[in-house]
Amino acid sequence: MKLSVASATCVSVSLLALVAPAMAQTAPQVDGAQVRSEDPADAGTDAGTSDIIVTGSRIVRDGYTAPTPVTVATTEDLVKATPTNVPDALNKLPQFQNSSSPSRSSHNFANSASHGNVLNLRGVGGNRTLILFDGMRVPPTTYQGTVDTNVIPNALLQRVDIVTAGASAAYGSDAVAGVVNFVLNRKFTGLTGSVQAGVSQRGDNGNQRISLAGGMDLFGGRGHLLLSGEYYNNDGMLRSDRKGGNSNYVYVGSVPGSSATPGSNANPRILQDNIHLIFASDNGKILDGPFANYQINGDGTIRPFDNGTPTGTAAFNIGGDGFVIPSDVHAVAPLRTYQTFGRFSYDVTDDINFFVQGNFTRSELSYISQSNAWVGTQNAPVFQGNPFIPARIEAALTPGQQFNIGKYSGDSAKKPFTQERTDFWMATAGLEGNLGDGWKWSVNYTHGSSRHSVDQHGLYDYQKAYAALDAVRDTNGNIVCRPTLSADPVIRARFAGCQPLNIFLTGDAYTNQPGYDYATGTMSYDARIKHDAAALQFQGSPFELPGGPVDIVVGGEWRKQSLDLTSNSDPSRLDTAAERSEYFAGLRGVSSTSLFYWLTNVGQAQGSVTVKEAFGEINLPIVKDMPFLNSLELNGAGRITDYSTSGQVETWKVGLTWKPVQDILLRGTISRDIRAPTLFDLFAGDQSGIGLLTDPVSGQSGNVSTVSGGNRLLDPEKAKTRTFGFVLTPRFLPGFSLSADYFNLKIDGAIGTLDTTRIVQNCVANASAPECALITRPSPTAFPSLVRIAAANIARLETAGIDIDASYATRLGNGNFSARAYVSWLDKYVTQQSAAVPAYDSAGYGINNGPIARPKWRGTLNLNYVSDGGLTIFVSEQYTGPVKVGSREPNNNYSGAKAPSVWYTDLTISQKIEGWGGSLEPFITINNLFDRDPPLVAADIPGVNLPTIISTYDTVGRAFTAGVRFKF
């Protein structure tokens, strides 16, 4: 019977989501019920002021209606749906797609700098979403130029404004997809906080949050002080903790032995379990020599290697002795954050206010990464005479003969482990004042600093690893590293501590030997970002039109950012033959693609940019209070920006609002926006990585080494955004509003790179193509040993769709009921990697490899009931529409595979208890109430992610959070 009730509840909520789409915007309280206001601007009123601050515009005036669509979400509603933190709650809204976070990112690599909470509006990239804290630009926290929003203090947030259209004319670079403004409650007085803890139904993802914040008036009310402190911890979970995490589902070619590319129409991909990669094994596979295709047993014996059953993807076989990427790595990275914030404001005179504020955040991530491996172009070289060679093999070798072993250490408990720390602080001081006759001015200065440090422990240190592998006996019969016997005293000194590594051991016996400890080390990099900014602004109303006073804003900004990225694994230090010869001197069998460490080598980057800007905005109220012209206003904004790196660029916006009658608002905008190249885009040194390649030249599939770097000739991306829509606030239905806005965003000259597959395919299609110079092959028909990737202004992107928002609030029984939802329909998402290749629309498609999903429909519905006795029941329903697996690009035939639509339900129940001069509110939240499993969407390589699209679907399952909030 309980199951029937739960099912009925889910169906009822689902039907409500279809018939009552609503948007989350704050609204004034009337007898405890939330009632829709006429415009999102009304949410911006601070207690004690009459100004309305609208994110997306610099016009500040009571009653002003901005033409740019703005969604306003109260912190109160966000934490009801997701009590962990505000950024996690925002990621449940349909405007955000494919954001990264500790639970939405792959943790196989440490050089991506994308494991924090990086919000992604419209799914066009986190670096195309501008992040503001109380209207001020937040400096980047990662070397890639993105902002980990975990650094923003939550305790004193009043709301989050989400501008879902370009706003570069108002705020400058990066506001291409829009703006996310975390708005502070500057006037808060009293004491507030929370204590809570949570855990998943399966006993993992344990988390705790403690927050305390206070505000008080000082100096007879002329001053105001705010202080807050917060702590959050999440223990994370391993991939092996979830169903599917221990499977080896992979989409492979369906025609065994086919020479056609997997995913082509001649060899479409199909879902297959138990896939193993046969170019190596956990025990070790002998790749060449007299015992090629034999498996090492670990006890001094060998046996023929079982290749398993072939599939239509070369080297990806069913069963056998090949390796799989192990599941005892993190699916959700453990996260810990410490946050402090303070603000002091003081009325120097009746017309001048001084303020200073600052915040400090430390964010710590830790996670288990991919196992060490000797694979691909970096197999383990073994030479005749090595005393660890089994006698049967040694007897068959000729003097000095080399053979190679492919070994993946996935069967060992000892794996590389990564620690990331971000220390971020930001301080602002400023003055705000009135000049009389309605004119206002403001000036402020901001200094911000971020240090992002990464240490990845336990990686193969190739210089030491090759030395340890090359074991020999000295004149006394001891097993030693061959370089320690070198005639060159420099070589002997360099490897004086070398311990021999027995490649023929397996499992923990292999990783627990002294030679393994010697052969591994710590890759470290440290990114320091500094940000200084100054701004001056004037606003006033110089004259009036028939519709009311004309508002203008003029001002200027200056900004300087610098990046200093240092690393102990800079690939540029090994990019010449002489450098490699010196670094690997005294060693044998070194691969031409080996750098400092396995898997992660980060180049250095140093550079700075200075930005000078002048901006202006005007609002022209043309007419009002006429038949079919209740109001008609024209808005325009412009900005001239000069970059020290790329010169001058202009941005602008034109908007129109028209109310034919009081109940209907029509609005539209067109804007030109920009995203400047990040300092890393411009100044990055070489970065190493690996990619998966199915090579049409050699017919092989496997990992290929890649190197990428910066490009100082990059120009700002240029975008054009169009929006038009309506807002209905019918007087005959108090408390209800409905809006719908069409958006179209086009980015030309987008900064992009061709992936390894596209580079190789372009070269195969045209032997004189410039991409051919980016490919290094040992021989013309061999699998590539290196593919170089370079960024350029070559890409194009266009996305369009409709956002439908509505809300309703009313009295219901002995309480107040409100409903609000966010619904987004994606019409198209067209990308073109370069002019040399076709454009493809990926709307309605999803793939694990990204991981990226772009469903046509997404929505969130919130239902809230508050009784007069303080009992609150809150239900949030999130809908993700179905997607086809793959894309429209060539070689993406997944045999019609689809991921179905998914509904997730969150439930919060709380009871407010009044007393002691304030209130306590115990609460319990159940996320993913019905424990919905994520759809099965495997990758093209086993074990890289959980077999689903982790950026889109919940992988934790049912989870519980209980705690108490208080306010005095």
C-alpha cells in the first residue's frame, strides 16, 4: 500500500509540472504566503531602502523593469531542495547544463582543474558564465579561468539572480551565456545559523555542515556589521559503491574484425559488458620477443595470453586477460570547505556611505586517480640479463635483446592519490553617495587572490621508473639498478638511491616492493591568480519623457589579472632532443613520448592582462498610461573595452519593454557580447595528456599521447544574443505569473581545439591539411606517438530555445501554498569545430565520454506548503527529458540507443518553533526520494566513468539530511 501512495504522489507531482510551470523568484510575503510580484526586479529590495537592484542592468530605480530575462531564486528555497550548498542546488535548475562539481566530474586526471563547482549556463562552458558576488566580479579560482563557486560564502546570501542572456555591455567580458549573481543580505540583523548532517541510503557520501552568521547596527545605526563562518565536509564515494560501477559496459563496434571505424554505419556501436583492453594486463602482457602474447603469472611462470572474444573495436575484447580500469576510484570526490566573511558599512554623512568587506575560503578536494600503467607508447622495456626474468624467457633471449611488457596496475590497492587545495580571498572597499537631484555615484576597489595547488602522489616518475626497471647484477651478485654502475659519476650520483623494480610481480606484491616506491613520485603544480579592479559610476535622470524620467548610467572600470602557474612537470623542459638526452642520460628503452610523470604533466604559464573600460546605459520611458500603451520603454547599453593583449572591442545591448495593458509585459533584447581569452588560453605552456583514438591509418585503437599549449594570438570571442518574450501577471488571478522567453545565442570565432580523432580524420581526408603537421608517427603507417592540440579562434556555436517560467501562491486551508517551476526547451545546439568541417546539432543527444547531455526538455517544479503552525512541507521535482546516445557527427551510430526521461523527487519537512526571542527549525530532507537509478549510458572505453552521464544524472541515490536552522 505504501508503494501505491508513493507512486500516486510521484504521478501527481509530475502532472503538476506539466500544467503549472513556474519560475523561482522572490516575492513579498502577504500573511505568510509568497505572492508573485510584477517583475523579478521586485525581489531586489533591501530592507530600509527603496531602490531596486536588477542584475543584468546598471539602472537602479524603484519600479524599473529590465528587458533582460532574470530568474531570481531565494536561498531559502534553494537550501530546501539541496541542503548541502547553494551551487549544488543551482545545478538542479534547467538553465544550468553539464556543470562540473565533485559529484559531476571525472577524477581520472588531475590536470583538468575542473573538479570544483563550476556553473555552466546554457551548457556553453563555465568560462562563458560571469560569476558575481553581490554585484562584483569574482576573480578566477583555477588556472583555466573558471570560478569554483564553492568559494562563495552561503550563510548571508539573500538570493541568487540568474541572467539568462548576454550581459557584457553591463558587466564586461565572460557574460556571454549570462550572469550568476550571489546577492548578499546587507541589512541582516540578528543571529542565524544551521547544524546538519547527511548520508546516503547506502552509507556513503556522509556530509556535515555548520554555519553561523550575525549582523548588528553600530554607532547609533550609522554603521552595520556582518560576520559569518561556515564549515562543510563530504566524504564522497567510490565508483565501486554503486551498481554498474563494477561492470565493464562499453559501446563497441558490432562487427568483429571489421576494418570500418567503430560507430560508422558499417560497424555501428552496441552495448557490451565485460570488455577488456588487450594491449596490457594487470599481471603484465609480453608484447614482443620470443614469448609475445604471453601472460605473466607472478610466480615465475608464464602462460598464453587469453585475448578473449573480439568485437568491432580493435583491442576491446569480451573477457580474457586484458585489463580494465578499476572501480575503486572516486566517483564523488571528498570535499571540505572553510568559509569566513565580514562586512562593515558606515554612513559618513547623510549622503555618503563607506563600506569594506572581505571573504576567505579554503576548499580541499582529494580523490583516488587512475592506476599506474605501462601501456600504449610507454610500455615497460625489459632487457636480457635482468635477474627478474623467468628462466624460461631468459633462455630464449639473445644477448642484449629487449622485449616490452604492457602492465596496468589496477589489481593493486595502492593507486595514485590527488589532493587539491584552493585558498581564495577577496576584499573590496568603496564609497556610495548622493549628489542631489536624484544623481548618485559610487566608487570601489577590489583585490582578490587565489592559489590552487595540486599534488598527485604515487605516479610513475619516469626518470626513476626506467632506472628501476633496468635491473642487473653487480660484481658481487647483488641485484641493482644498472645506472648505479655507470662509468659516469654524474649518472651514478643521480641514481644513487635507486631500488630495482621487479616487473614480473603482480598485484600488491608488485606495488609494495621498494623498487615501486622508488619509481613513483609526486607531480605538483601551483596556480596563483591575482585580480585588482577599480570602478567608478554615476547615475541620474537628466530629463523626462512622456513615460517618465530618463535614467542614465556612465562609468569606467580598470582591471588587471595575472597568472603564475608553476609545475615540476613542465613538458617544455623536454621538447628538444638535447633536453631529453640530458634528462634520461644513462637509461635504456625510454619511450620518445615519456615525460616526467605518468598521466599528468602540467606546463608552466606566466602572464597578465590589463583591461580598461568605459560604459554607459540609458533607459527611455517613451510613453505610459495610454490605450494599449500602459508603458513603453527603450533600453540601451554600450561598453568599450581595451585589452593589453588583443586591443579594443565594443559590446552593446538594445532592449524594449512594452505593456499594452497592466497585466501583460512584452520584452526583447539584442546584444553583442564577448569572452576574452583566459590567461591560460594565452600563456599556457605545454600540457601533456592522453586521449582515446581509433586510428584509420594503422587500424589500431588505444591511448595516444597529446600535448597542448597556449596561443598568444587569440582574440576575444564575439557573440550575438537575441531574446524576446512575455510576462503575464493577471489581476483576475492574484498570486500567479507566467513568462516565456525565446533565446538565440551565436558565438563566432569561439576559442576551440580539434580533438585527436578529428585531427587524424582531417589529415586522412586531405594529406595536405594543416592538421597533418600536428601528428607524429614512428612510421607512416604506425599508430601515432603524439598528437599536438592547439587552441584557435576557429569554432562556432549556436544554441536556441525557450524558457517558460511561472509561479502561483495562495491561501490553502490553514496555511499558505506556493508553486513555482522552471522549464527549458532546447531547440538546437549547433557546434562547428572549424570551417573545415561541417556543423552538427547535438540537441537531444547525450554521451558518456564528455560527459555531456543536451536533452530537449528539462524542468524543475517546487511545491511548498507552510501551515499557520509553522509546519513546512516542500517537494521539488526535477525532470530530464530523453536523449539519444551519440551525436549527429560521423561515426556516432549507437544502434539507436536512448536514455529515457528521468524524474527525481526531493522532499523536505520542517517545523518552526518560535521562542527565546527567535526561532528554531528542525528539518529533514530526502533527496532522490524514490531512489531512481541513473540510465545506463556506457562510454567508449571501460571504467572511465560510472556507466551513465554523470554531468546530468544523480549517481548517489536516495540520501538523507537532518539538522536544525535557527534565527534570533
